[in-house]
Amino acid sequence: MTDRRILIVAHAYRDDTVRAAVRVVEAIRKGGATPVLARDDRAELSAIAPALADVAVLHDDVPLADIEIAIVLGGDGTILRAAELVRDGTAPVLGINMGHVGFLAEIERDDMDEAVRRAILGDYAVEERLALSVVVKDAADRVVYETWALNEAAIEKDQRERMVEVVIEVDRRPLTAYGADGVVVATPTGSTAYNFSAGGPVIWPTVQAIAVAPLSAHTLFSKPLVVGPEHAVAVELKADSAGSAVLWCDGRRSHPLPAGARVVVRRSSKPVRLARLHPAAFTDRLVRKFKLPTEGWRGPSETTPTAAIALPTLGAAPNLGAPPTSETLHTLEGHA
């Protein structure tokens, strides 16, 4: 049996995704590696495609530590699920967009066969993306919930008729308070997701930063904020707030937030690893995904130094999400 295991993450909601999963499984086997599926994925996919019934199951047959790479067939939601599946391992995630916008995906479905071939060969670079550590404390300052997020931690009101009263804090110092529908605390990766819809800034993935965007705030000072990754952001629900809220991380993990709860968000010591096949300018991705108008662009002159417009090159994975030192983390934990 081969020592190389490749996880495939897909769902059975679309016929083209099921067909793609069958093709990827066959390609991995022909390449001399072992395809692996999450338990629920295999059950759903094999009900439609019986050829997948004998694929190895993650955790049951293959430990997470043995997964070399995760190939994702789907949109950003499926990629976020894959990141959750491999969170405790080291496998990077390679997204093949089967959805619509697909900001996290590396390639489109038309290039799937070549992408799988390169994944099997290990011909890819790894890009590390900043992730968030999220801690919820109750009114007595006890930790009641801990999780993480690649895109964002969103504090949202849970009653349509009532807004929530929050206080925003940075590094244990109060900044502002307002009533709102909620607050989104996002990474650069998530800046084009919920943060974007909330009016927050688009942040290039190479920038190490955390964005804070209010949701329909009732205040004059309700502009989005951008802080450095060394800072801790806290959102407190006022003890006398008439409304309660719920915490959502990446739209996948949730926890109720009663009045007096406190959500502390900071950079996680463990980034999310994405597999990349091609160097690409984030500007081009924005233009393509949002269909931005670029008519009238003259472009640089022929004499523009190439160094000024050079794109990143593949090779050693850039340490875009370098974790803080253990000493720094210890200091930050004391400031929660």
C-alpha cells in the first residue's frame, strides 16, 4: 500500500461535483497514491457514485497526520470546511472552484486534471494565511468557548427586532461603544467575504492585519478599523444590553452570547496553509471575481523597471502568517 494519502473534500449536492470526485479518485490511484474521504462525504457521494464506496475514510482508515494534501472540489464554503477538517494536521488545501465567486480556490474546474496531476506530484507551493484565535468569556470572566477562524468571527444579534449594545476594545483599552446589528472581525483572507459586505476594506493577503467592521451601527463613529496582527481585539456585549447575540466563525461554528459576554480575537499561532500552483497578482483575482471595470487603463510604459511590477514566484512557501513567538503569545494571553 502506498505511503501517500490525499484527502478529497466534496459534497454530493451537485452532479458535476460528484463526477469530478470520481475522476479525482481515479487519477490519485493511477498516480500511485491513496484517495481519502471524510466519513460523511463518502456516505453521501457513494450513494450516488458506488465506485467511491471503497475509498478510505479519514480518521477511521487513515489518520489526519498522514494526509499530504487536501484537494477541494467546490466553492469557498467547501474550502472552509476542508480547512476545518485538516486544522489539526499539516496538509495544505488546494481549491478547485466548482462554485461561483471562489476567492479561496486556486483554479477553475476547467483546469482540474492538470491541478490534480501536480498535486499528486507534489508540484505546488504553500502559502500560509493568517487565522484568528477566538475566545468567549462570560460575565464572570470565565472562558466558556474557544475556536478559530480563517475568514472572520462575526458577532450578530439573534433577535430581529433588537440590536445589541457593544463596546469595542483594542489591547485592553476601550475604543468606542454603539448599538448595532453586530460586528465582524476579519482576516485579510476574509476581507472579501462578510467584511466586504459590511463595508469593510479589502486587504491584500500579504498584509498582516485584522479588520473590524460594524454591522449597521447607530453611531457617528462607525468606520471600519484595521489593526496590526500583534493587537488583540475584544467585543463586549454590555451587561445592560436589551439584546443578546450569537458568535459565528466562518459561518460554520457558533456559540450564543448573552449580555455581559466578551469575545476576544487575536492572531492564531497556527496559520491556514493553502496550496498554490501559479503565481498570481491579487489585483487580477479581484478584477476577475468581481468583474471590475478596467477600460481605459493605459498600463506601465515599456521603460518601467520590471522589478517594480514583478509578481511573486513559486518556490519556498512564503511565511505570510508567521506566528508570534511563544513569549509573545504568553504575554498576549495574559491580556485577554
